[in-house]
Amino acid sequence: MEQNMKPTCACQASRQIPSPPPALAEILNRYAPQKREYLIPILQETQGCFKYLSREAMIHIAHHVGVPVSKVYGVATFYNQFKLVAPGQHTILVCRGTACHVRGSDQLLRAFESELGIQAGQTTKDGLITLDVVACLGSCSIAPVITIDGKFHGRLETKDAARLVAEIRKGAGK
């Protein structure tokens, strides 16, 4: 058998990774290559820029820090701060803290799910609205409370879900 044979299997061949998009390249260039300790800060900056972590971004990040893509994916799925699916143009966060729970946040969440036709953690088919829950928004005095794109709305009732969704859709021309 010849000593210098080229690999016949694609998994043994060195893989060429195309250049990352300019915004991701800029993030990666701020961190020394092959340094695993930069993985989480790079993931945070990447999500800050793109609003989520795409498969392609995770491949580039893995290559840059010198770890398998599975390691990057494992870290990204371990921490709930990271999103692997592009969020909608608008985000509704429903507080699930104790004060909000006692004052009806479960019913409020169900009203939003019904109005939007999605479950918490999902985005509407038109890509307009993402609905999610958080442990606490820290505004217990106005429970139950939600945020829409970071703006607080408190002392809500289930009937408010339809109005707030309609306002978002009207503002988006839908």
C-alpha cells in the first residue's frame, strides 16, 4: 500500500471553510484564534449582532476557537440566553415570576398564544412576532407584566393580549 495516499473519504479530507460574513469576521478578529476561553464572549457578541446563532456562524466560531462544532452547539444549547432560531421583528416576553403567576400570567400567556397561533418559544409564520417567557422581569408591582421589544406593559388582563398584538401588527402594516 502506498504511503502517501490521499484520503478517499470526505470525512478525512481537510475541509475548506468559506470566509465568514464581514460582521462575523469583525467579531472573530477581536479574539485571538485557537483560544477556547473566548467561546462564550464570541457567542454573545455574535448573537448581539445577528440576534441569534446560525449554523453557519457556529461553524465559523468553532473553526476560530479550535473546537468541534458539536462543542459550540453544546455550549449554545446549554445556556438559555442563546437562540438558535432567528427571532421575529418584535419580541413579547411574558413574566413567569411569583407575583405575575399569582396575578394571572399563565392565563395571559395562553391568551397571547391563542392570539398569535404559536406557543411560547416560537415565532409567527410571517416572522413578525416571537413569544417567549422569562423567569422574572423585576417589575412585581405592576404584575402581571410583559415586555414588547423591551417596553414594559403591566397590570394586564387576558383581553389586553388581542389589543397589544393588533397594535404590533398595525405598526408593521399587517
